[in-house]
Amino acid sequence: MTVLVDDDLWSAVGDPTRRRMLDLLLAEGGGTATSLSERLPVTRQAVAKHLVVLDRVGLVRASTAGRERQFRVDEAQLARAVAQLADVGAAWDSRLRRIKRIAETIQRGPAVDDDKTGPQR
């Protein structure tokens, strides 16, 4: 089973701060770099850089609200990321089941052929 993975998308969500930002944006329906920085242990400038990464892969969309930009999660792109994760998980589950079967076969040892265990004539 070959799973196509968007490496840029997974690089973006691979960072724990960005995942926390997505959680906050989803829970609050959106936010600004300033509002997010108040809830995270990073500076506003760091939050802004993380938002650029999330925006570049399409996980957030920005709109101007006065002097600040308001960010919201793009739920369609998030659903795509979740679907990819499910596909990757299923592929690894399949691989691990094969590895388990191989390990169990090795642990049992070679199969004994009854015809060859008796005295040779």
C-alpha cells in the first residue's frame, strides 16, 4: 500500500507549537498573532512566523481585521491532513502485522517435515 504524503504539510504540523496554535484557533474560532502569543510560551514574532508556515501549507487562512490579521483554520485542508494521517496509520498497521507474522514464524522455528524425520532407507 503506497500512501502519498504531503511532506510540507506534515513538516508544518510536526511542530508542537503549531499544533497547539491549531488547537487554539479551532477552539476559539480564530485568532490573531497577538491573541495566540498571550496563550503560548513564545513571542508574538515567533507566533507570526509559525502562522506563515501554517498559511503556506493552507492550514490557516488570514483576513485583515483593523491593524491585525485574523487567522482561521481551513477545515478542508485540516480534513486532508487527518485523512493522510489515517492512511499512513493504516499502512504502518499493515506493515507491523506482517512483521509480527514473520517474527512469530521465526520464533516457532523451522517446520518439521514428517516424511524426512524417520529412518532413511
